[in-house]
Amino acid sequence: MTDFAVLYKFHRLDALSLKRLRRLVSMNPELIFVPCFGVRQFLYIPLVRDFQKRYWTNVNKFALKSSHIFRLSSAINRKLGTFSCRSELEKLRAVLERNGLSLYCDFTPMAYGLNADRAILQWFDTAGRMLPFDYLVYYEYDMYATKKIRSIYGEYVQHDAAFVLYERAASDWFYYSNPPGARRLTLKWLKRRGLDPVLYRSLFAGNMISRKALEALVHLKDLPYCHCEMRMPTVLTALGFKCGRLDFPMVRYRPPISRNEIENRTDAGIFHPVYEHITEGNSPA
């Protein structure tokens, strides 16, 4: 039987995140769960803070293209995040330990969105290797499941990795050239290594990746400069791994999925994004 591990990614210390995690664990008691809390980025190059403006966000993204700045930002996040969030993290750790879970803190710069794949690789390289699993499921806090993980993902284990909306990237896709220069620099990265210069896209939520593929990725000295929804499927496909498309009709970018949609489509098994607090009395499963 294939063994799954679930990396449960969340960046908010709220009731919804913890409730969804407890529910998922209770539905899948035989699986390994890793609560992965993303500590927000503290250093925004060239600024000291994030002004939430697209221009400065893109400047920060471009700065993180430098491996030196990326490592520096990660180190600062770890130092400042551990200090400033100490009380909250201690409380969270205590709550999770009472439920038999161990907290993993992620300090990857801009992990929410741009570098979610780097957060996965950092976890695997520093902690995940020690766990016995064949496939990792990346599960975000704003997802909701009405079926067990093995039931949802079992039919895809003939692939080395599988993504929602996996296909060749078209030029009208938002992340085709976002962050600026992503297309050019990713193609350059592929050509420099003698790999097929073809770009792929995905929706990152709910992806599945094998241990074998994770091992290959963490051994790469660097990764191309692009969004994670392009980077991981493009690199894995170019390296010769068999990637598949997850048939998850109720996993999308937006609009948010309502409770009524879940109740009417329980057969879909997995939903994203779901922000409503769904009580167990109204829960399909």
C-alpha cells in the first residue's frame, strides 16, 4: 500500500486553520501529518518593510532571485520570526502536541505564493527525509475534503507528481511572465542544462509529489526564477519525471467555494478555496 504524508500549510493562527487540520487528521488517522506554519517574511529588499504595493513586491521578488539575498532573508526571518512570534508559536506547538502533532515552522521568503515549492523542499531536506512516506500531498488551510486522502489521490500514484491544471503554459497565463522576466530566465535555465525548453503550468494547491521527485529537486544547486506554479511542473517534466493532471473539478483559484456547493458536490472529494466555517452538523463528511 502506498504511504502518504500530508504537509498542511497555513500562515494564520486562527480557529479555521486548526479546525480544518483536526478534521483532516480525524478522517485520515493512518497518515502522517505535518502542520507547517509559514512565518511571514520580515526583510523586504531593498526596503525594510512590505508596503503591499505591486511595484515594491516585484522589486522584492527580483531581489530574491539572488541566492545570497534569499539565504539572508531566510536567516533574518528565522531570527526575527522566532523572537517576535515566540508566545504564539509556543501556544500553537502546545495545542498541536496535545493532538499528537509536531509543528514545523517555515521561514522561506515569500513562501505564500511565489516560493511554496521552495518551502516544501526546505522541509523535506531538513526534516521530511526522516519520515516514511512514498508521496507527499501539499494541503493548504483553505482546502476542504469530503473523502479520505487515499481515496482522492490513490489513482494518481502511477505518476511521479500530479498537479491541478497541469499543461503546457500559454502566453496569456498570468505567471507566464510574472514575476517580470520569469519566462526568459526559466527558458535560459533549462537550455543551460540541456533540458527541453518547454514551460508548464499548474495550480499549486493540492499537488502530489513522490519522494523520488523530491530527492531529485533538493539535489539541484539552484532553481529557475519564476512562480512555483510554473517552476515545479516545468522542472520535474524537464528532468524526465512523469507528471499528471489531477482531475479536481472543485479546486480553483477563485471565486471562493460556498457551503452549498460542497453539499451539492460531495462526490468531488476536495475543494479550494473554502473560507466559510462549516460546522460538523452541516458537513458532508
